Amino acid sequence: MRSNVQEKSLSEINERIRDGNARVVTAEEMPDIVDELGTAGAVREVDVVTTGTFGAMCSSGVFLNLGHSDPPIKILKAYLNKVEAYGGVAAVDLFLGATQASEDRGIEYGGAHVIEDLVAGRPIEVEAVGAGTDCYPQLELETSLRLEDFNQATMLNPRNAYQKYNAATNSSDRTMHTYMGTLLPRYGNIHYSGAGVLSPISNDPNLDYIGVGTRIFLCGAQGYVVGSGTQHNPQDHFSTLMVTGDLKQMDTRYLRAATFHKYGPSLYVGIGIPIPVLNEQIAKNTAVRDRDIMTSVMDYGIQRRSKPVVKEVSYEDLKSGFIDLNGKEVQTSSLSSFFHAREIAGVLKSQVEKGEFLLTQSVTPLPKEARVKPMKQTKEFPNVEDVMSREVVTVREDIPIDQAARTIIGGSFDHLPVTSADGRLIGIVTAWDISKAVANGKTSRISEIMTRKVVSSTPDEPIELAARKLDTHSISALPVVDKQGRVTGMVTSNDLSRLFARRRLI
């Protein structure tokens, strides 16, 4: 008996593409088709579903072959527009990472900008230092090159096209600058990334089609999936792809450099993958909507590997522009361009319809079971609770300034945390604050001179983070507070200096 299950082969679909008879729709169009026709009808009606995404993909870079100079050189160090490229591959092969910062312009210009400059046809300045061997005697090299001057310029991105991204918010009292953009204090905003309904792996979540050797749209060129990307985590719905393509065929419309404020450079990469509708399961998967794709809003105010989940949301929620967090309406913003993602899916649709883009059978499937392990740290680093002073004196905001002065003089500290009636930290006053007040003839209460916006630490915070806070804010002490905001100790720059000095001596 003939089965009612609808199926077709990849060769059938490619034959229709060659003949110009393939029915192609974008991933935005597919859900309505499945709703109307069902999965069996969709298999009969649709041959290919195109996807697209355009966002910051830090784990990107290019291999460049400069050709041999005369005399030849074996490059030890190389700089392209003052951005260092890795030369430990071969004599004149370099790898340039997108996030490498410039030597002279810092994070405002980096590897991503060099890559965009090359694709845009602009010349770049090359400086290199050689090893000086018998077969590679040249010691220094300076030249100016355009993309056409390289023998090969091959993009190889270790981790692109995340299946989805966690969204980011910030519970702390200070603005944070991250790879998820600038996060405002006290849950001031939420940033997210990814194209949702158009994202390639969201339309092939089980990796039924996408595999090693799958042909893709990569920054305007035809590229390929090399394998699973680094940090590939399909069991938690965070699959990633390693991809490659010819930089000389790419277009700056789908490849753009960017600098995240006070974080560093990154490369916006455009990726599209056509998915053949081979069976009803694939038809069902490509009918995914934004409301079906769930992710977590993570608290980046906790500067640890494992961040607390504030709320579970859908991409439909994120794209609405606002999400309710504990009764507060918080604005959401995308770091990706859905406009460009939609354009990529549309361009890919046109290329398939015209017979310019054939689909490929993967050489081998991508892993469907893999989890990301944390770094194995063989050297323990102390936390704040290991170095903080627990004998801390706190005061209330209603005490006179002269009483606070006597408290500091009678102790061995220069900072007084100010607490509320229930013991929560509400401010801090220093010996310098008191000295200025006395010199100016002020003898009233410390509520008038205390700093109310206090930079604090927690007992489980790594000392490196505490030291960074001291340096960033040009302060010399941090009150240490528990989860309820009660003061449990104090850590000072002197405490950390002594600790780091001991570590250097070991």
C-alpha cells in the first residue's frame, strides 16, 4: 500500500531549481502556508525555504596569503593597518581575527574594520618583522595591498549563526559595556540578538539538513558549513556553525565592521541557508514563529560565568519592544538587523529561483549531542570574602559630622558605610569628605555629605573584578554586601595590593 507520507529527494529539488520550476518561500512566509495546507500539503507546494540572519559575530576572521617577497620573509609578527595578525601558520600566511584591536586606535578600529576595508577595495598598510633564516633572510617588510593582491583571502569563522541568543539586562547600579551592548543600570534596558523566525538553525533545529558541506549564503558569496561551531550546544538549543567562504566574492552590504562602546570591535556577518522541504518534519520545523522560539533574559550585573535568569521570554516578546520585569516595563532593543536578515532571505530566494544557487547534500551530519564545558582552572583565585575585613564600622545618616570624624580617628579605616535602619547600604562617607566638610565649616549631619551612589562588591566576587571596580571608578574601598544589601565587610585597595604582592612572590 502506498504511504500517505509526503517526501521528496534533494536531487528532485535541485532538478526543479535547474529548470526554474522550484517553488521557493522565505521562512517568514512558510508558517502561513503550513497553517493553510498542513505539513503534507506544504511538502507538495514548497521546495525550498530560505533563511537569513545579520548580526555581530565576534568569532570571525580571515586567512590571508601575501605571496613571497624578494628576498623571502618568514613572518614572525605582522600588522595590517596597525592591527596584529597571527603569523604562526606559515611564512606568509596570516590569520586576522575580527576582534583584534588596533595598536594605535585601540578598540575603535580592529580586525573587523581591516576585513571590511579589504572587501570595500581600500588599500591596507602591511608591516611585518621576519625571523631571519637562511631561506627567509628578510627581516622587515612594509607594503600596501588591496584584496586583489592576496593570493587567497579565505574567511573562516569558528562560531557563527547561533541558533538563538540569551537576552541581556543589568541589575547593578552602574552602566555596563558588554558584547551585548551598553546595559543601563537597575534593569534599565534589555538587549537581544538573532533573527528569530528567519534564523537558519531555528528552522532546522534538529540539524536534519544543515551539516558539513552545506552550501550557504555568506556575506554575499556562496560559502559552506565546515562543521559545528565552537561552543556548539544543541541539547540546550544553542547550536552554532563553523563556516567558510571566499572573501574576494563578498559584499560590504552583508559584511560590516562595528565597535561596541567600551568593549571592542566585532564583525557583522550576513548568513542565509536554503532549507529543502524534503518531508513533513522539515515542513513543520520551517513553520516556526517568533512566539515558538524561547530564550532567557540573563542578568549581566552578576559578573560570573553562570548568570541568573531573570525571565523566560519568546522572540515575539522581545520584538514587541517592551517586556515586563517584576512589574517594570523595560524597553528591548535588537543588536541584529532584522531588515538585513529579511533582505538576505529574499536575495537567497531569488538566487534559488533563478537557478543560481543549488543545494548540497552534507558530507556528514553535525553533532546532535554536545554540551559546553566550563574552563578547567587548575589555579584557584580568591574571592572578595577571602581578603575583606569583617570588622567594619557602619554609621547611620542622621549622626553629626563631628561624631563621624571621631569614629574615623578612633579606628583604623578611612571609610564609613552608611546604612538604613534595617542595615542596608545606602551611602558611604570618607575621611576626605569629612575633612572638606569641617574645613568649610559644616558641622551638620553626614546625610548632607555622604555619597549615595555606592560602588560595592559581594563576598563571592573574584578579586580581579573588585580590583577593576576600584580602578574604573578611581576609589580606594568597596563595601561588601550580601544578597539583602546588608554590609558584611570592606575591601580596600591596600588589601588587594598586599594580596597581589604576595602572589608575585610565590
